[in-house]
Amino acid sequence: MNPAKLPWSVEENPRLSQWVDFSEPGIARVFSAKVELGQGIVTAIAQIAAAELRLPMSKVVVVSGDTRSCPNESYTAGSMSIEVGGTSMRMACAEARRAIVERAAIMLNADQSSIAAEGGLILLDGAPSKLDYWNVAREIDWQLPISGRAPFAALANSTSLGKSIARLDLPAKVTGASFIHDFELPGMLHGRVLRPPSYGARLESLDTSAVKNLPGVVKIWRSGDFVGVCCDHEYQAVKALEGIGAGARWSESEVSADSRGWRELLPTLRSIDSETEAGERPTTLKNLRQLSATYSRPPIAHASMAPSCAVAVYDQQGLTVWTHSQGVFPLRGALANALGIDESHVAVIHKQGAGVYGHNAADDVALDAALLARQVPSRPVRIQWTREDELAWSPLGSPMVIKIEGTISPTGDIVDWSSQIWSGPHGQRPRPHGPVNLLAAAHLDPPIPFPEAYEVMSRFAGGARNSEPAYDLPHRKIVLHSLPGLPFRTSALRTLGGYANVFATESFMDELADAAGVDPVEFRLRYLSDPRARRVIETAVKLAGWPLNGERGKGRAAGIGFARYKNSAAYVAVIVNVEVDRDVRVSKVFAAVDAGLVINPDGVVNQIEGGIVQSVSWTLKEQVLFDGRRVTTRTWDQYPILRFDEVPELAVELIERPDSRPLGVGEAAQGPAAAAVANAVARALDVRVRDLPITRERIVAAGTAQ
Amino acid sequence: MSTTHTIVVNRQSHQVTVDHYETPLLYVLRDDLRLKGTRFGCGNGSCGSCTVLVDGHAQRSCELPMWSVEGKSITTVEGLGTLDRLHPLQRAFIDFQAGQCGYCLSGIIMTAAELIGSGGEPSREKIVAALDANLCRCGAHTRIVKAIEAAWKASATGVVR
């Protein structure tokens, strides 16, 4: 079923030629600015195109994330790639096939109803004609606008849509080169960049005399507090960076980045406030009881497996950058702004990197590469960050504090719900025609300072994501205190505020249920009229066999968490089993997911599994620490993530809804998984930990306080 | 001071000259021999992305100075199998769709290659123990363990597809 409204990507890129091309015989080339981050989007886009064009997948080539040829779809983010990018591709390809049928009918002087376009061939009354897609395509005006009304292929007839097609990119990744890191151009130089030791540090002096004579050093370039080096070989650049670091004298200052007690610190900071309120408090209920609880999450690092990397070349054509950025078009604009050149002279081309979970250093390293490439015209320059810089200088997921107050009646009716959220910005990605937010730009002479938080302080701000509980509450009030002045750089990390808000909301639901003496599943269902929400909870309960380990304080228990991501994407309910001995161990996780129409079921399951595991890692282990000047969690020892022996068993069930529109899943499981862990720990220990991560120290502290 | 070393990589002998005597094997594999399936992750042996086999043992190539691998036989993921002749492990990773971004996979596959090559009864516990120092950030762990288990069972029983 076609949606009534054109998706944003089609509105912005309305012509068929922006999406599909038949100029190479035997191949349908489709163009998408949605890029592969490890989530399988390129395979899904190929599945969609193959289904709508009625071609085998082997005849479909996806060109992804290239400013020279792709439609400008801005970022690959927000679990919108299938919802918006996929639906747009579906419309474009359905329209292309319809155009082919219409034109073929004219060319064969036949009625449209006797024509079929199938597998690349034009069939006339079911038999092959002299025409195929490609010789018909030559006669079509591809400047046609996409109407969105060409009928979609039926799921039942498709060999690609709704099928667990194996990832197209995986074979290369298990056999050899496939990442931006592995990309090599003739004459390419290898570079490194020296980062300041702390926020606000200034480079007082730099002695490079010892480095200049090292083997392979081609160029050392300093501008202000930025120093980069280019060498013939990569390890030469590693050594040169060591030497440059040794010859640099910095002056540092306190910036009061203090990691102790986010729950105390954040509410004291300057804030920009917004408020939403809905419903009426019932006035007839008596003997009401008020509950209040405050929750927090620390800053979290992306902690990609690979340090960020980019390749750039400056030549007569201008600047060309190969990047693992999530937004080639916004990056093109930001680079042009930072470098003071016209955007038309910049080409940005996506190459796969390690998993990115939001706005990490991919864009920053692209500017590093561009700056150094400008110093060595016509020579490609490859820059790779260090592990330490990746953990310390990538934008972080913002710390948050959430205070919730609720009023319940003696029979457990929620009368009132109000929450206050304190959060730094989550949406500070580079914008094409706005402020530059690229690390190196702030260190240059003259600097382009980091912009003050430009994320709109409204209900669209990332901190508000999932702050509205999905429950039918008579009255609720949400106040968002946006904090523009955090002393460190924060931006988009998977789910934005959704992870912490769902953790808090779902923890509080359990606290209310406990106060009312009601089973947490039953309590949730009381306040859910949406049948899809009820169904995921009921499915998870059935999978897990709730109630499990119901007895309190015995060290083993189950917990539940539920959310509909953004209140508009996929519905996910998660039940976990935990065992708490010295540490918390999540042993089993059961998840039920309603993602509407699913393009690739195994791809969705893989995303949900990964989302759960990453969330368990965030929830039990992760926090970025500071010493007053700098991030001190710079290695995998200092910033541990979940290891193989700590990963739970997983069971995921998809609820099929082939007639519904597709709903994003990439960020849908993290919040529910965190809440389920917290609720299970609370039951296992009879102690509620409200400050993440749930470490041994936090459990002891919470136990002492309660 | 530059030094010259002879190493055998994927059954082929190479003589390479490096500028710094402590140049890690990783950079020689990637930069000189252009075998880019071995990946840099951290540079101090704590993530496992750069794992290769040195005389059959899984080792971190980012921490192995060239002088320490003189004359040794090294296997990288390229030497394990190719797209048209996949090793059972590579085959299993594709069959189980055991990965998301895939950056950690070659190191994990090489760690598993030593385990499988060492014989013994396949077991999930042994796999998890062997992967103790390999990190994956996307959360593909459970699929990875299943893929290795399947490949190990297949090779233990001689049923290699």
C-alpha cells in the first residue's frame, strides 16, 4: 500500500533520474544517500529496488553516499533509512517500472494491459518481445517527477522483499580489504594529527627539528593549535606523530569537566527550558500517594572498533574526500565552510567504516584529511586517528538527569505524571549551510570555534526523545532543561535521549507498580490501549515465561522494559534475566518487535540483537570519565565494553505486519533493554540503582542509601 | 636505522625493509604487502582486530615488531580463504550473517582458526574463552560464537562445505 504523503527524500529529490539509471545495458543503477554503517541498509535498498523493478538482485547496483550522483537525503540517522530512504527508493523504482511499461506499450503499439516488465524483459501477452528495459529506457524522459502513486509490488510475489537476503558486503569483509581504512590511491601519503592534551589547551611552542629528518616525512603543517604530518608510509607517520608530540609545549586550563555526580551537577547548569503538558488531573480520587525518583546516565562514547579515517585529494577539480561520514551532503557543506571554498568544488564519497552509532569523529577526520591534502596538492592523503583520540575527542553521548514524579491512588491508578529532564545537546552534527562543528576547525589559526548548542531547544531536541511515556495517562507534564554549555562536545549517539528517557520512564513504571503492589506487566497493560504495544509485551512475556524468579532479593530475577522508539518507530518489549553475584550478569534476553513491514527479517533481528547487546554494555559498564581537564578514558582498559563471556543468550521474535508501513529498528531496543536490566536488578537485590552504569560500586552505594 | 627482514606470508616468502626496527608486523602487512584484511583497532593488543597466525598461533600483529617475526610463517585472513575458495570459518560467518560492521571479524576469524586448527572437541565455552580478548562493538557476539561452533563441528567431523 502506498503512503498518502511523499517522503521527505522524494520531495527534495523529485526526479526519477535522481534515483535510477538504465544507461548500462543489463544493469539498473540506483542511487541512495543512505549509507552502510553495518546495519545492512545497502542490501535492503537493493532488495527494494529489485522487487519494484522486478529484476534479480544481481542486476541491481546500489550507488550509495556520493555527492556527485546521489540524491541529497541528508544523514543516515534516526532509524529513518528504511522508513524514508527505503520508501523513497520503492516509489522511485515502482515509478520507473511503470514508465517502462507505458513507453513499451507505445513502442510496441500495444495496450498497456498486455505489457509486462519482468526480469529485464518486456513481455507482450506473456511472451518476450524484441524490447528489454534498456532499449525502452532510452526513449523515456527520466526527468519525470515521482508521483508516489505507481503501485508497489506485492510482498507475496517478490523474491527479494521480506526475505532474509544475505548481506551483500559481508563476503568481502571476511576475506580482505573493504573499509575506508583499506582504500588506497596511487601516490597516497599517510598522515596523523596531533590533538591537544585537554580541552582549551593552547600550543605554546613546537619544535619539529628532530622530526623533519625522520625517514619518509613529507610535510609537517601547523596552524594555531593544529599540527599534522604526512609521510610516505603509515608507520613513519606514527613515529613522526610521537616526535611531534614530544616537541610540543602546551598550556592547559581547568574547564571543570568533572565526572563526579551528574545528578548533582546537571541541574545546577544554565538551561533553556521548554514544557509540554497534556490532559487533566482526575479530581475525585482520594488518599493519593506521591512518588519521586531521579535517574541519570553518564556521557557515553561511540567507541567504534576502528579509529576514524578519511582520504582526501586537492587537485584542479577541487577537493575530493572519501569518508565514512553518515552524511556526505552535510559534510560537503561543512567542509566548504571550514575551508572557505565553494561547495561546488567539493565532492564527498562514502566508503564503509567500522560501525558508527551516531556523530562520531568521521566528519572531524575528513576535515583533517582535507586540511593536509591542501598542503600537498595532487597527492591523496589518508588520515587515521589514534585509539586514544577516538575515545577522547569524538563527540560524546550527553549525560542526562531525569526526575520523575508520579501520583497514584490506593488501587494503583496513575493520577499524574511529571518529569524534568536535564540534557546537553544530542544534535550537533555538521550542517551544510550552518555552523561548522568540526574538531580541527576550532584549533586552526584563526579558529572557527565550536558553535554554541544549535540543536533547537524544543520538543524536537534529542533530550526530549521518548520523554513522553507511551502510556495512557490522565495528565502529564514534561519539562526539558536543555544545557547548551557543557564543557565538552556532545552530539548524536544512537537513540539520542531515548535510551536514558526509556530507562527512567520504565524504571519509574516499575517503582509505581511496586508501590501499588501490582505485577509490572499487568500494570503496564492497564495503561496501554494501542493493540500493537500490548501485543509486543504479551509476546515477550510468552517468550520469556513471565513471571520468572519472582521472589525479591534472591540475587536472580527478571525485569521488563517497553517502548515505541520516538513514539513513532518500532515497538519493542524486552525481558531479561539477571544473576547478581559480585557483578551483574545478564544471562538471557527475550525481545518482541513490531517493525511493521520488514524488508529483511534477519537484518531486523540482527539490529535488535546488536542493539540489546550494546545497551547491556552501556548499562552495566560504560561511562566516560574526566579529570577536570580532559577525558581520561582513552583506552579499552579505561573504557571497557561488554566482552564475549558477558554477552547474554538472545531470543528475538518479530511480529509480522506486512500491510503496515516499515518502522525503524536500529535504535528501538536500547531503551527497553536498559530498563529491563535495571528492573531485574532492582528485583534481584531489592535495591534500585538509578544512576547508570549499574556497577558493583553503584549497587553498594544505592544499597547504603536506601 | 632501516633493517631488512624475511617473512613468509600466506605461504609466500617476502623480503621487506623497514625504517624503524620496531615497526609492527601490522604495518608491513597492510602498507608493504597490501594485505588489508588485517586491521588496526587500538595499537596495544587489547581489541584483537589485527590478529594473525604466526607459526599457527593467533597473535596481535600491532604489537609484533618485525625483528620478532623474522623467518616466521604468517597467515592473514587473505591466506585463510578467498571469495571463490572460502575457508569453512569464512563460509560459516556468511551463513550465520555473523557480523554487522564487520571490522572486528578478520581478527576474530584468525583467533578462531587457531582454536579449530588445534583439534579437540568443539565447545561453546572454549570459543568464548578463546575470544576473551577480541572486542565487537556492534553486538554480533552470539552469531559469531554460533558460526565458529558450526565451522568447528564441520571441520571436526570432516564435513567441510
